[in-house]
Amino acid sequence: MTALPRGETPGSPAADDDGVVAPPSAAVPAPSTGDEPHAVDEGSPMADDTGDGAETDGQDTATDDGTDASGAAEDGDESRDAEEDTSEAGADTTPAPLSEAEAELAAQRELRERIEKRKAEKEGPIAAGAKLSGKAADLLAAVRAVESGEQSATSFFDSPAPAAPRRTAPTPAPARPRAPEPARAPQGAPPEAVAATAAVLAEGGAPAALAGPAAETLGGQAAEALRADPWQLLAVPGVGPEQADGFARALLGAECGPDDERRTDALVGWLLERAALRGHTALDASEVRAALAERSVTDPEAAVQHAVAEGVVLVFQDGPDGQEDLEDQEPGAPAESTEGTEPAMQEPVQVLLGLDRYALAEESLADGLARLVNACEKDADWTEAASAASSPSAAELIRTVAAHGLVAHTGGEAARAEPAALITAARSLGLRALGAVHSVDGRRRLAGATGDPETAVTLAGLLSGAQGPGRDEEGAIAVDLLVVLDAPQLDVETAAMLVESLADGTRLVLSGDPGVLGSAGAGRVFADVLAARACPQVVSRTPDPGPIGELVSGIGIGELNQVEAPGKEVVIVPVRDAGEAVHRTVQLVADSVPRAIGVPSSDTQVITVGHGGSAGTRALNEALKQRLNPGPGRFGGFDPGDRVVHVPAPGRVVPAVVVSADAEGLRLDCAGTEIVVAQERVESSVRHGWALSAHQAAGMRWPAVVVVLPGDAAQGLSRSWVYTAFGRGERHLSVVHGVDQALPRAVAQPPAQDRTTRLRTLLETPAR
């Protein structure tokens, strides 16, 4: 690991003569007495990414409470931009074949529309399993029964035995591939609905710009809904409680109060929606009560109980006896001791609140995974294929998959060769085997490892039908074995959709590196499956090679080790402040790395902690554009040749290069595939991409990576962040280091479970 003095870069003469190899923690000289710590302001990476939890992949955290009610998100609020983008109306009214991203969005909308349709059916409870399967259907039926008064709240917690398998396995005959059906672009709200909504907003002093988003979010009756319940404005992206309160006061006058049940219900839902942006599928009831108290609710307990009674949220109690009846017990209150058991000996009981969409997804996913475990053929003989495997770890994986319907596989970058060997072996046995990855780059790497491009698809492309073998007559994906790589990037809703699309008898392998950052969406599917021990786990024994692999492997166990880097594979560049960090980063990308390492600027990726601040992605992208591709930005701030990232949906980041622009929109080259981003969507879904956050970079790799650690980003560091960022480089890693001892401290601190979910409990329940 080469530590360069200030002012020197990998290709400079001083660097060539420098033979000192030092660990990162020792590579930074002590700051001069004139240097002052950087204060964290609203533009700092900490403010962007750590105020509400980890930054999500391809998006910032949710808007601050003080966000302007104009509905125009702040420049860094990519998560809100992406959410608005998914619901924007298409300009064309005629159906046309859509891109992979649009097809994926259509599939997600269809799933959510089905959930909303089930919620809207109030005539009576549905029979368990009539539309969903197992516990997911029971949960929904219980909610409706309680709403109608036909049953007590016990229905929320009493789960019957697992339902029978949902569908039979497909016939051995190969299913015919089918082309993805064209889906209509989302249509905007009717003009009359927008006009009526604008009139109500004007009465409440809210900007007219919110009329369109409000009508799209709340439907054609948005005006009536807002007049009856002004706090429904909180459902509109970009609107915070302060803005909704002001709107309500203007409409209701003296009737408006902090304990209005309409307000408290909206606040509870809003808090859980914000938590979902940080990855939570549920929140502890005590956290919700505390947040309500901070927002002037005088009786948070009553507010939570009313929200539960109204069906705004669902309540769950996870304890030693599983889910308990909360009808006569306040959420968060300690459970009564059972007869003959001392209260002090009882395990603590956690009461969780969750939105129904995530509750349904977790219930459905747990039920679907159990179905795959039980429906698989257990006596398959893959001995010959295992004996021909290229490594012992690959052979172990093949043997394990032959005997189980669900398998978890863990390992680093080098271990990706083992799922590739599994796919190749399964196809040699005549099985329909396929690998699904998180990114286009991952698809390229997997196809290279298997030697067959048809074996690799992106998960988004598989679910939308744009890639893969298509579906059989029953709607199941036509595969016998599906290997999902980059499994830590799998959120709970996508996972539920995927498992629901697999027929009985299909084998599923979840493969990934548990040390990397988690998914952009809610949930921690891979971590929960591993923690619940819901299936056999195969741990790869294949180490990552080279100095970068050695460094990253040490970080994974909490050690920031000194590594030998004779070819300058790892270089530390100390800096004093953010301005110097930006200058040195531009110097590395534009000159030093191409000259000394032989990697061109186009193959070098910059990764930093956050989007804001004086050395965040915005500042770095501006500086890199001025040096590498200066121009007036005549296409909505972009010029031909600009490196960008396209965010077609929250959590999906597609690197691209600007080609041109015309009346149809901005034309991008995404790894050889041209896509057109409509003009009205450019601002919200396209960003410059010379510099990314680590969450955006997860699942991808580049020949060279420059990781920027400015001093004001110290509190945004964690072991998972460092592990992910440092592991993105294949041949070279430069670290622009300005955080002093904060880096080794972040690496040494054990990773904490930063997301509250229920999936692990649901997976463990059948074994109790």
C-alpha cells in the first residue's frame, strides 16, 4: 500500500521513488495546527446521508422535515425524485414497446395495484389463500374481519399451519419463450382533477405545483379527500409535517389541532414511509410514540392505537410465544407473565408497527421460501457434475443445491466463480439454469464466467420479461434453477415478487457478500435468511486475490491491515481539507491513474460518502466535468460525452454516456444499448456519474477506483461502507484520505443491524 506525500500522485517522480508501504491509518500526517475541523452543515455528506440513516442506492435519504411544500425536491433528494418519476404521466397516449426499466416499473405497479385492490374490497373477509397463499392471506383476512366487526383482533396474530403448495411444478417440456408485452406508460391525472386539486391547494395556501403530484398520489377525488382530511397532503412526495400542518390550519381554522385524529393517523403513516426509505419494514412502537411526541402529539399512545384501529398500520408482537393478542394490551406495554413463570425470567417482547405493503411482502416471501424448501426434489444425483467442478467450494455448492430447494451462498468477488460453475453444471445436466444479477456490469461479468450470455440476466429484466426465458403457461418463470447473485441488494418487495414467480420444484440460490451495503429498498432479505438459518449455507473458501483483495478481506473482519502493493495497486493520498480532496481527485482521474496505472479516465470511478458537501458527488462531478468534458450543458445540463447514471426506479442505477438529445428526450448509451429518457424525466432520473456514492456503486466494479474521504464525512463511515467502496476496484485503488483516525475506527467497529424487519422472525417461526 503506497502512501504518497501531499502534492504527489501515482505517476509523479516522487511516487516512483517512494518505496514506503504503510497502512492507511499511518499514511496521513497529523493535521497542522491551523486546520480546523469541518463543521457539518446542510450541504455536508453527513447531512445528506446520515441524518436519517444510510443513504440508499441511487438515492439520497428522505427530504428533511423543513422541505418546501412546493413539492420540488431539493437537488440532492434523489429518492423523492425517483419516487415522483415512477408515477409521472407519460406524454404519449398510444401504447408503445417500453424499455426494460419502464417494463420493470409496470410490473411493480401491477403488484402494488393488486395489493391496493385487495385493501379496497370491504364487503367481507376473504378466505385464507383465495388470492394470496398461507399466512399472507390469513393476515389480510384478519384485518378485514376486524374492520367489519366480525372478529376480534386475535386474527392478526393466530397463524394456521402452512397452506398447501400454490402451484404444481411445470412439465419437463421447455416452456416457449415469450416477448414482453408492451405496457402503457403511466398516465397523468385528468386535467379536471388537477384543476380541482389546485383550487383546494390555493385555499390552503399551498403552491399550485403540488396539484399534479397530489392528484396522481390521491387519485381523481384528490380535491374532496384533501378538503375532508388536509393531512393527506403528507402522502405527496416532498411534503413534510410542517407544510401539511400549515395547509390544514388554513383550511380548517379553529378546528385544526395537534391531536386531531386525522393528523395523528397521517403522521404515523408518514413516519413508517420515511422509515422504509431507510430500509425498515417495521418500527418499534416506542420509536413511533417518541416521534409523535416530538411533533406535539399530547397522547402518542392513543394516537398509535387509533392508527391501528383505522388500519393505517398493522401491529405485531414478537416474543417467546410468537405473535400475541394485543386487543386488550397497549402497543409497547410489557406482556403479562404466564402462570408459574417469574416475570423477571421472561424474554422482552417487542411490539412493531408496519405498513401493510411490507407486511404482505414479508409474509408472502416467508411463505414462498418455505414452499420452495418443501417442494424440491431431494434425491437428485449431481455427483458427476460436482466432481468436475473447478474448486472444492464450487463442488460443495453443487452437491448442496442438488439436495435442497433453497441454498444461501456467501463469499467475496472471487467466489462469484462458484455460482457460475453451478449454472454451467446444471445446464450440462439438461436443466434450465439461470443467473440473475443486480446490474448490467454484473451481468457482463457473470456471462464471462459461464461463457454463455444466455445464462445471465439482470433481476429487473427477468421480472419485467425483457430478459430471460419468459414464463410458462401458469405465469411462472421457466427455470429449474435460479441463482440470484448480489443477494444483499435484494429488497423485500422485489424478493416477494421473484419468489411468487417461481414454480414448485424450482431451486433457488441466494448468493452474495454479506459484508457489503444492503439494498436501496426496504428489508434485509439476505441477512435475514442467513440469520434465521432457513436453509443450508455454503461459505466460499476462495479468497479474493491481490493487494486489493487482501485489504478488503481484512476490512471484512474489522482489520485495516498493511498490504504489499509493488505495482501500486493500492495508493493512499493524504489531504488536509475538502478543497484539496477535490483537486487531488481530479488530478488522479485525469492524469495520474491513466499515466501510472494504464487505466483510462473512462474506466476510473470516483466513490465518495455523500451527495452534498464540498467534496460530495455533486461537487466532484462538477469539477470532473470541467476537466474531462467541458461544455455548456445545453441538454438539460448535459453534453454529449458526459458520464451519467440513469435511475429508472428507486434503487436502480444504470451507468451511461450521453449521446445526443432531440425532441424525444436525452439519448444515452448504456453498455451498448441506447435508451431515451423523456425530457420531463431527465431532471429527476439522470445525474452526472463520474462520482457516485458507495450505495450507488454496490454490485458494480471498475478497473480503477478513487475513494474520496473528506474530513466532514467521518461520521458517515462504517465498516460496510468502507468494505463496499474499497472493493469496487479490480486493478487499482486510490484513497484520497482526509479523515485521519476515523477510518480505522469505522473499520474496527462491528456492524450493527441497522434495519428493523420481521422476515427473520417469520422464517424462524415454523421451527419453534
